[in-house]
Amino acid sequence: MIVPFLFALQVAAAQGGPAATPSSVTQSSVTRSSTTPTAAPSAVVYHGRSGQLSARMPMSDATITVDGKLDEPVWQSAALLTGFSLYAPVDQRPAPDSTEVLVWYSATAIHFGIRAFEPHGTVAATLADRDRISADDNVELHLDTFLERRRAFVFIVNPLGVQADGTKAEGGGFIPGANVSPGMNDLSADFVWESKGQLTDFGYQVEVRIPFKSLRYPIGSNQSWGLQIDRKVQHNGYEETWTPALKAGASFIAQEGTITGLSGMIHGQTLAVNPEVTDAVTGASGPANTGWQYTASPQLGGNIRWGIGSNFVVNGTIKPDFSQVEADAQQIATDARFALFYPERRPFFVEGSDQFNVPNTLVYTRRIAQPDAAAKFTGKVGRADIALLSAVDGQGTGTAHPAVNILRLQQAFDQQNTAGLLFSDRTGGGRTNRVIGADTKIVFKKLYYAQFQLVQSTTESGSTSRSGPMWEALIDATGRAFGFHYSVLGIHPNFAADNGFVARTGIVQPTIANRISVYGAPGRVFERYTGFLRLIGTWKYDDFFAGQSVLERTASMNNSFTFRGGWTLGASPTFTRYAFDSAAYTGTRVPDAAGVARPYVPRDQLNGAIVNLSVTTPQFRRFTASLSTTLGQDVDFLEVTPVHRRDVSASLDLRPTEQLRVTATWVSSNFTRVRDGVQTATTRIPRLKTEYQISRAVFVRVVSQYEASVREALIDPTTGRTLLTGSGTSYTPSTRRVTNNLRTDFLFSYRPSPGTVVFAGYGDTMTEPAPLAFNQLRRTADAFFLKASYVFQPLH
């Protein structure tokens, strides 16, 4: 672990500077062309900045090899898309880097030939694992096959042809397949397609073939699809698009162009059977004198995918693997009252997950912890989306395994407007939870959208039943220089969503946010400033309607500065004032002078004032780095006492060679009690990940993460006595908790195509008495892991 890290640091120090083509690129992995291409006389040119945004697609029955050369005759007659515009950090300007994209299609696939010219700098390209090319130069192809102007398939390639793929959707909340917000790329889904690239004297060139069987699109001939092409340039941090997309818009996808004339496509029915076998052998120290003991847990499972035409997909799974070959990166809960959100990673659940997208994350499939079996149907009828998921969760109470059903319907109307319905239930273990809701999003005048949601839940447990609503209303404006986001969210104390992720109930929370943006002149060092002024009030649900005082209030000003070359600086002060709900502390008691446990009554109000400072470097030739810190006075919610808070988050991403990546991160948080200077809570989490990409299909990885944390016993700020924790009539004094654990995971991965994989790994957990000492480490647990799966396609 230490040797490659030190080697990477040495190389980064010696070869810093702007992003460049890796000097270690070999002929075996990359071919460098010395010929500058010119457009063929027969090519029909569609120039984005000239408003030529509807390109007619030529069709050919030519058979070609995807090799990145673009030398077959069919490319001479392909449609040529060029005339790109700058989108970020500043829009409404010609792109400084020229890009040409050739497009044609056959009966079975759509083909793209990308020529990215780079006269101003050098190209960043590495041999990376799938979906891990964000630090490279890359080109995104957005295909809106239903011409909805709110959702698109995304195919991304770096200069070597390494792939990333997924979906982009606008609307809803967190996309349930990944921890991403609306409008961001969700890379959790994997499609089957081909790509090959090469570095050239003019920049780089990539060839892409996307089979129609990997897409969903309407039934019928003479189709038009939405298309956006988005190029990311690392040496200057620019984002460039084929259509002149504007920052002043409620939708990025809606500013796409179109490709027309599509007919005669062959999709047919596809059937993919994906059996998988996993085995985890876990070890732990047994009773005295029995030595180390291991337990094996082999499991046979699998997935099936049936594509019914171009529009409907049926998925099934039996005992799916969690696919967490890399453990979730540890998060620190600075506000201990709320749970942490972790993304979904299981392939069965992430495919088509955008169709289960619901505002306020009312669908969160990680609640289905260990499914024995599950089935899913997703498709489209006209402009209506249909998504149905049913599962039997193997993790339940006793033998009563919960049954889960989720139905999501969404109807589009006008151009980008939608109306949706949700039904969700979970039954088992003596508990039944049902959620029924409706939501709508309306886009108007291209700059504004309004969103409304109304949901009702009913929960029955034993002989008791409780129900309550969730509701939200918001309006948003996305102007180039000014924007706003005004919303109000209400969640009844009895509301519950057993299949969703709702971190807090029993509140009403209005939010007022205003944004201003200032842009620098072309060629200047300063490129953009963005400031968000955000005011948030939080009331107890009943207090809001009774006109009672606010429970919490927050005022923040998030300031972000972007400079030439990709440097970003941030400075964000936040001011808070908290009152405390005694009902949230029913599990806490305080002893009186006689030692009798009394209800804990928190202090009336506490103030906080913190500031977050951050800096992020550009993507240099061999590294990128970021550093942020949060300082000031905050609140320890467990003790309800003011504390001095100091958080640090830092990352260093090193790329010493084309194939080696080293990522080092540090996350820490420190609470120091104001009244006596005692450090009440300290957490430090260093993490080091080293990856070596042997080929596009094979890599080895080592991830090592240390968690050192101390939580002192909780003290009543009024009496100075140790608080008691527990429930019912059983309460015990809180005690000091210490964790000093080092977790290391080794992984070999062979993944030639989505679904066909071989993973082999080993991980162990060690502990020691002193934090980060590394001199008395003792192994407490370890595990060997093996997974093998293969995709059979009997119907193709």
C-alpha cells in the first residue's frame, strides 16, 4: 500500500502541470494517428451555432469493424455535426476546441465517429475501469429516444474508448439507483455497446456502435430522437455542447437537437439469463483455545432480462448479490439525529431505476435488504411510463419475510410536464405500511417550473394503526444571472415510508433560496461567480398550523468562484438557531440528586455560526486535489450543548501512469465542548485506494480505510451529571466509546462485458488500542470473497 502511494507522489511532484497525454501510453493500448482528417465533400454538415439542430440520419447496410480509425467508406456519407458552443463555466460563447461528430445508422445499430481537436493543450486519457473516466477528457452522447425532453440515455467515452453509461433524468428527488440529484448523470446502469479510441496528432478520435437492442424507443417508423453531444475538456475545465445550451433554462435536456429519418430499425425480443455464484468465507476468533474459525456461505442466484420489443422489459432475480465489491465509503453523521443515505449498487435494482424516480425519495430499494426473489416490469405506453416492482425480502422478523410491492405511473403532457402516481406497500413481521401519492411537475416559459406532491401513508402494527400525509410545493426559476427556489415541505409525525428514505418526520419546512451569477469577460482569469442565499425554517408539524414559534432556522450564503484553468474556490458561512423537541429525547434520561432517572428536558435555544472553505485544483497532468474545512460554533445534538466544530475533508487523485490510479482521502470531524474545552467527539477516517488497470477488462484494487473515533460519555449541561440512555424502564449511564479499526480489501476483477464478471477478493479488519498508531494491530475478522457470473442470450 505505502510503496505505490509514495511512488505516485514522487511522479506527481516531478510531472505536475496542466493535463497531458500520459507519456506511458503504449502501442498495445493506443494507436496514434498522424493524419489530420478533413470532412468528405459528400458529408451534410449540421452546424450547432448556426441553428442547424435537426440532422437527418443516413442509413447504410455497411458492415464495419469498431477500431477507432473511421476509415470505412460509409463514414464519408455520414451526417457531420459540428459548431459546438461553450456551456460551462460560461455559456453563449463559441467553443475554443473544435469537435466533429459523424453519425449514421444501420438496421441494427446507430454509429458515431468522434473527432476531438485539441490545439490549445494536451489530452488527459487513462486506461480505466468502466464508469471511472470523469477525470479524463471525454465525450457524452445523450439519446432522448422518446423525444421527451426530460430523460435520456447517456453513453460516455474517453479518448481510448473506455466506456461509462447510464441515464440522465430531470424531475423527482434522488434517483434511486445512485446518490445523484435530478439532472445529473446516473451511471448505475450498464448497457452493451462497442467503442474504440486512439490519440492523434490533432487530439483524439473515437468510434462508437450502439445496438438498438440496448435501447428503448417507440414502436413505429420515421422516428425522431433527441440528441445532445457534451464534450468535457480537462486542461481548461470547459464543457462544450453541440447545441448552444444556455444556463438560463429550466431544463438542460430540453435544449437538445434532433436526429430524424430513423426507420427500418430491428430490435426484436431479447432474452438474457445471468446465473451467478458467490461464496463468502468469513473468519473470526473463536472461544478461548479454539483458534480462528471460518464459516462459508455459498449462494447460487441469478437474473433474467426479457426485452419485449423496443419498449418493455421484464426483469427477475433470485438471491441477487449485493455487488459491493468496494465497501461504501464511510460518512460522518455530524447531525446524529438523521440516518445516512447510501446508493444502490445491485444490477437488478439499478436497471430502469429512473422510472421509479419519485420526489423526496419515496422509493429506496436498499430497504429490500436481502431479497429471496424479485420481479420488475418497466415500459412505456404512448407517453405514459409504467414501472412495477415486487420482492420477497429474506431479512425479516422470524420466518415472516416482508413482501414488497411498488407501482409507479407517470404521464407526460404538453412538452415537458408530467403527472405521476405512486403506490408502495411492505407487509410482514406483524407490520403493514402502505403509501399512496401523486405528484406533478409543470415547466413554463422555459425558465420556470413548479412541482407539487401529496402523499398519504398508513401503518398498521399489531392492534394499532396510524396515518399521516406528506406534502410539498415548490417553484424554481433558472435565469442566467438570477434564479430562485422557493418551497415548503410538510411531513406529518405519523407519516412512514418503509420502502423509501425519509430522514425526518413531524416537521414543516419552508425554504427560500436566491441565486446570483456573475460571468467574467472572455480570456480573463476570473470566469464565474455563483452565490446562493438560502433561508430555511423548521417548525414542528402541529406548531406550524397553530402559529407557534419556529423550531430551527438556518441562513447560509454559498459562494463559489471559478477561475481560468478549472480552479474553484468556495466560502460559505451558515448561521443557525435551534430549539429542541423533547419528544426526540425519549431515549435519554438525567439522574436527579437521589439517582432517580428523570425525563431529559433539552435547553430552550442554541445558536451556531460556521463557515465552510474549499479549494479544488484543475485536472493536472498527473493529479487533482481538493481541500475543504468547516469551522465555527455548532451544536452537539446528543448532549444539546454548544461546541466548537472543526471538520476537514481532503482528497488527492494521482495518475502516475496510464494504468495506475491512487486516490487518498481524509475525512475528520471534531467537537469541543464550549463550556469546559473537553473534546466530546472526534472522528478521523483516512482512506487509500490503489488501482492498476491491466486491460480494459481486468484490474486489481486495494482499498484500505482506518476509522478512529472517540465519543465521550454524554453530560447534562445543566447539572453536569452523566446522562442515561435506554428505553422503557431500562436506562444505563452513557459511556465512552472508542473505535480504532483498519479495514483492508483486496480485489481482482475481470469484467469483459456487463453481467459477465469474475471477482475474487480478500478483506480483513484489524483493531488497536491507540488511534492511528499502527504498532499493535490485531486482526478481529477477515473474509474471502468470490463471485462468477455469465450472461447467456438464447434469444437475441
